[in-house]
Amino acid sequence: MSPALLVPALLLLAYVAWRIARWYAWARICARLPSPPGATWIMGHAKAVAHPRHHRTLLRWDAEVPGPLFCFRVLWARVVVVSHPAMVHQLLRGTPGGDKSQITYGVVNPLLSPKGYPSLFSASTHSPYWRLVRKGVAPGFSLTSLRSGFQHIQAVVAEMVAVLQALGDDQAFDLDNLLMRSTMDVIGLVGFGINFHAVKEFRAGPPAGLPPGQPAHPGPEGQDIFTIVQESMEEVHKRWSNPLRRFLWWTPEVRAAMRYWRAFQARMQQLAEDVRARNESAGSEQSIAARLLRLRDPHTGQPLSVDRLVPEIATFFVAGMDTTAHTMAWTLYLVSQHEDVERKLCAELDALGLLATPTRPEPRRVEWEDCGRLPYLTATIKECMRMLPVSADSTEVEFPHDIQLGGYTIPAGTSIWAPIFTMHNSPRYWENPESFLPERFLQPGAEYASAGPLGREAAAAAAEAGDGTYAAATAGGAEAVVRCAAGRSNLDGGGSIGSRSGTGCVSLPEHGGGDGGGRTFTTAGAVDRRAAAAEPLRFFPFSQGARDCVGQSLARVNYTATLAALLGRFAFQLAHEAAGPGGVCDVVKLTLQPEHGIPMHAVPRVALPRPDPAAEAGP
């Protein structure tokens, strides 16, 4: 070999040897961590974690493996799983340098952007672009913005009610599908001033005229935007489960999925161009669209280009549509299976004039102020999000340096997983976690680890040792006066941020970003951020820390108002074909969702004349 080639070859060989040595040292450290049984020699635990119900496998492993964490293996890669509230708190709030795994979350980039640009969902936490967008869009979810957009939620709810009244109680329909459509319309109207009319496009049964065995959606041509988004996300899920799938571009299935991706990108491109053409940034508009238009690219100083706007706009639909809709669908499903819970909900709605009764067959419309006057509905939604959290897998993080966690050294670059489903359903942190008990969230501070078995064990141990530091450490944040959305009365019946109300007060900024300083109302899923920053949580359906859900306030208002309106008018009954064992099965496909939808009957609480489609169509 010539000297000119020898030096580069030696350098390459030295680099490869260095990488192998580093991997071997990393593998030896990870091998010391507790590991669940069932690993095969080559694939490790790949089969178990790729299964659609791996969330329940992780819960079982968490109970079987001793200690606060464990490590599973997929081929040569190892993933550390952590469910202890204090350790999750350390990971997401207390240890600097943590970031989302770019290998994991980068899978979605080719869908959201034709050029593969990262977005608010997938970009690195340390990226100036991520910080720009996160801070820039936050005021779009402020109290002022949500209140101004509440009329759109009311309009979408009214459309859903009309659809269900037209269906009648004898027609089964996919509840999850209808609610996803409603969420798409809400995001479009509140965030971007566009109505996709997804609810109006809803059909209870399968498309007519298709021969048996033919796919319902052979291609994106002629399909509505909702169907295009759903088919596109199905491909993202398959690539997340199988990272090698992106190399199978020649197969008919992947080629068909790419047609949907291109159709989705074209729709988002058109929406971005429409948003720029309206130029809402020139006024005082506080919508998501207006806030995006005001942003300046950190590298050029110019307004964001359409290429940069597209992935950000697409993110709000992809990340917001499924999560909010599945939460509502799971809540209505669980309520339909628990008559005592439904009775209490009806009593609460009736007291506010929101329930259809023989003397009031048409209840009044849900108003903005009502969102804070429904503590039992709030607790019911929280309990649903505890048992069936749509973000079941939560966040996968990694650190550029070694960290100490639970007495173990976790090497730099190791993927660390904090599955919300495991924390929300573990008997280590909850009494009777398998039972649907909304009342648990009527207790102050129910979201915190100190309120569960773990907290009581720590308190007992501290008391036995004569240590008074535990009580001081779990006392919570400073007392604060909470003003409600419509006035100065406290709508949740006496709770406050400082007292950690079990119904979940949250302070929404009235005019901009930041925590606190705004008027508040009570909604499900809300946790005081100041107290959460100091005390570990056992309940965090929107994640926590810097990468918690930026749109959670819109989600809470949306599902509180929507569920109040639907439950006030209809009793939901599971269709006969789904009533048996396995009829409704929870699976993880990016989010925790019903595997085959939720077939339901919407039974009016008071029989009303069914709308006549012919009369509505006119002459």
C-alpha cells in the first residue's frame, strides 16, 4: 500500500477500533443494570417492545424487575426504563443537558417537511430554532387567545351534535373517528382560521360501493384531509416500529404511503401560503398562525420561509389531533362502562343547566365560564388520562455525558425512557390503579407522588427516623390567589395553586408567555408548574419540563367543553359487537388508541324529532 493511502487507512482503523472500544465499555456498564426476562440472543427484547401492546409489557416488567429502573436490549442497542417519580423528575427537570433522542423523533421529519426540516416536536432542545418557535407560539395558547377562539369550539360541538342527532340511536358509529375529526376542525379554526369541515365529512359506516377485500382508501386522490392525515400517520407508526422500512421504498405498500405523505405536504404547503397571504401578523391577532408569521429565522433574521412554516403547521395537526380526540373517546368509553360515574356527571351538568331533561329538552350551550365549574367532569377526565394516557410512551431522552440515576451510572448517549402508562398504572404509586375512580382526583395534591403509597412510605420512614425534612420538602409551593376566567370567584370551589387543588387549577397568561400572572379556570390535566418544579409528579399526561406539551391549554379547554356538551345530550352505549372481551383493545400506534375504533350508539337523553335531511337540503 502506498504511503498516501496507508495513513488514511490507519486513521480509519484507529477510529473504528475506538468506536468499538467505546461501545464495548458502554455495553458492559449497561449489562450491570437489571434486565427483564425473555431476551433472545440476537434480537434481545425487540419482539416485546415492537408489539402494539408493549405499554402493558413495560408495566409488567416494572413490577417483576426489582429496583427503580431496568434496561432492555434491541439488537445491540440498550434502553433504560425509569418509572420512579423522583428519577423522572430528575431526568426531565433536574439534570441539564438532556434532549430528545434525534434518532427516534427524527422519523417524523420526512412527513412534516418535504426537505426533512425538524419541527417544534422533533428539533433538539438546544437548537436556537426550537427555542424560537416554542417561545414564539406560546402566547397563541394564552387565556386571551383561547377565549377569543372558544366560539369555534362551540361551533364544532354544535356540528357534532347535529351529526349524532341525524344518526339516531339505532346507528352504530366510530366515536373515535368522529372526535378526531372534531379536533382537526378545532385546531384548524382556532389556530389557523380555516375550517376543514372534517365533521361534516363524517360517515358512520364504511364507504359504499367497495368490493369485499378492497382497501377503503386506495389512494389520496379525492380523499379529504382527515383521511390523508390518518393514512400518513399510519406510515409514521410503521417506520417507528421498523426503522428499516424507509429503505423499502420500492414496495407497493410504502410507495402508496408516500403518495399520502406528498398529498399531506401539499395540503400543509397550501395552508402555509394561505396563512402568509392573510398576513395576520400585521395586527394584534394572537392565533398560532399570527405568532408563527412574526417569528424571525435565527440564522437569516428574515420571516420564516414557507419551507420552515410547513413542518410547524403540520406539527400542530399531527401532534394535537390524535391526542385530544383519543382522550375524549377513552373518557366516553369508560363513562359508558360505569353507571355510577355517569349519574354523578349528569347531576353536575344538570345543576348548571347543561343536561337535557324532560322539562328542559334542549340544554343551554356550554360557555367559556363553564369550563371551570365542572369539578367532577374534570376529575373524570383526569382519571381517564391516568388509566389510558394517550402519550403512553412519553419522552425518550439522552444525555451527552454520563449521569447517575438510582445508584447506577448511565453512559452518555444511552436512550432513557420514562413511560407515562407505567407510572400512571403502577400499584407502587396508586391505590387500586386498575379501578376507574374519578374521586381520587377530587383530593388536593392527587397528582403528586407524595399523595400515593410511595409518599406515605417515605413519610413513615422519616417519622420513624425522627427526620422532619420530608414534611418540609413535600409542602408544595407558596400560596397564591387564583382568579377565574370570568371574574374573581374561584370556580373550583376553594382550591388554589398553592393548595394544589385536586381539580387542577392552572394559571394561563392573559396576554403572553410565561407562567402565572393570568386569570385561571379549572380544567383536567392541569398541574401547578411552580409546585411541580419542586416536587415529583406521579401524574403528568402532558409530560413535564421543557418539552411538555405547548398546546395543552387548548386541549384541556377543548375536551372539557366538548365532553360537557356531548354528555349533556347523549348517553353513549357500546355497540353489541364490541361489548365482549377484546371488543375494545388499547394499542400504541404513536399514541394510545383503540385498535379498531370504538363503535358506539349515541342515545338522546330526551327524544327529539330527528332532523329531516330532505328538508335541510331545501328545494
